[in-house]
Amino acid sequence: MVVNVAGTTISNGAYSHSFSIGEIATTTLSGPAGYLTQGYLQPHLLPEAAFDYYPNPVVQELFLVNARGVDRVKFYDVAGREIYSVDYAGKPLNLSLLSGAVYLVNTFGKGKLLHKFFIIKQ
């Protein structure tokens, strides 16, 4: 995704030109009057990265990667009992209170289940 932090649009009524500082150049056009380097100025160039987590096995902290929309994380034992529940604010989850075992982890956003995965807590 391109973040346009500086730039502008110039227009004379018939034509307009938008640019941003730091664009990735894709092509350069040249002629007797000068040259024009064209780059990206679209809102979604790269696919969004997938949700992930690490490390597994976990010793103390569990990191969630690309966890957009996650606001709650719940941990269940192998019998399906909820063992631990914590609000998620984008920081690593401290799992030092959990015993060594296999856990099912569910992430939620606005009350809806977003992701399910297993971890091994050492």
C-alpha cells in the first residue's frame, strides 16, 4: 500500500497531474522539453499481508502479525474450556501465567471470530 505523505495535484482546467514525494519510479518519458518519471499513486498496490503469529512453541510472549480488527484473544485447553481471555491492543501477549500445554487460540473482533490456531506453550 502506498502512503502519500507529501505531494499535491496541479490542474489548469484541461489537465491535471497528481504526484507524491518518494514514489517508486516505473517509467521515464523524455522529450525536447524535459522528462517525466511516472510512478505509483494508487491506494492499493500490494496485497495485504495475511494474519500470522509467532513463536510456536511459545515460552512467554505470543506475537500477532497483521491482526487488524482483533480486539480480544481467548485461549482454550484441549477439552474446550476457556482458560484465559485478554483484550488485544497490538502488543505481544504475555502468556507466562499459562501452564505448558497445547492451546486453541481464537481471535475476535467486535464479537466475531476472526482466526483460529493452535499453539504449544512451553
